[in-house]
Amino acid sequence: MAEIKFKQKLIPLVLTAAVFISDQLSKALIVKRIPPFSIGASFLGDFLRIIHVSNPGIAFSVGGSLPSHIRAALFSVMPFFVILLVFIIYFRNNEFSKLQRWCICGVLGGGLGNLFDRIFRSEGVVDFIDVKFYGLFGMERWPTFNVADSAVVVCGAILIFSFVYAIKKENPEDK
């Protein structure tokens, strides 16, 4: 593959900035307008609710009960280095497709949004999107999430599918 110009690598960082900014603006609005542990609005009955909760842990509140110094190391320091490593790989690698670059930048924006909360919000990551899950997997409601989480999941899933597709395309005999 031809060398990808530095400028072509910079353009998808617009998505990183857009995800980070929209995540932080939405969280600021929630913190300002909805008291903690309160429902601010419901849509489609109670299918979608906007609420204000904080998560001192990571996904599904894992680790929220750990001592604060351990949480800081695990959920702030380590993610910082992972994000830094992804940025380094992103800029050094010329094999990623255009779609993969955009997806990586979406994941980075989400990662930075939640990392920012872990560092600058003593209560933890602000979550506010609450969706009914109808008892699937034993859960009446999906764990509350935010814009950053959405970007990580959606862009991460597309990224994985793009890697699988690229591998299948290179090895068509493997079905």
C-alpha cells in the first residue's frame, strides 16, 4: 500500500474532536439540568430515559467499589497509556483503510471523553442514556451509558467487522 500522507491521517481526527466535544457538552448539560440519580425525561413510554448517574468504575460499574487510588491507576493511568499507544500506532501505520482510520478516531474520541471524566470529575464518568432491555440476559434495563460509550461501541464494532472483512478478502478460500 502506498504511503499515506500525514494530512490524510489528520483529517479523521475531526471525528475524535467531534465525539469528545459532543460527549463533554452533553455531560455538562446533564450535570447542570438533572439532579444526580434523577430521571430528566422519558421517551417512547419508558423505553428511553435521560437520567443522571455517575460511574466511578468502568463498563457495567466494574471496579466502582475499589479504593480510589487503585481506581485512579486502573481506570485513568492505564487508559491514558492505551490511548497514547493507539495514537502512536495510528500515525505509524500505513495499512489501515480509510474506514478503519475513521473508526479508530471515533474510538479515541470516546476513550478521551471518559478519560477526561475520570481525571476531572471526582464522582466518576457521567452516564445518562438509559434504555429498556425487556429482561434480555436477565436485565430489565441496559446499563446507563453516554455519548463516549456509544462512539466506542459503534466505531469499535465497525472496526472489527472491517478487519474481518479485510482478512476474508485477502484469503477468499477461508470460508
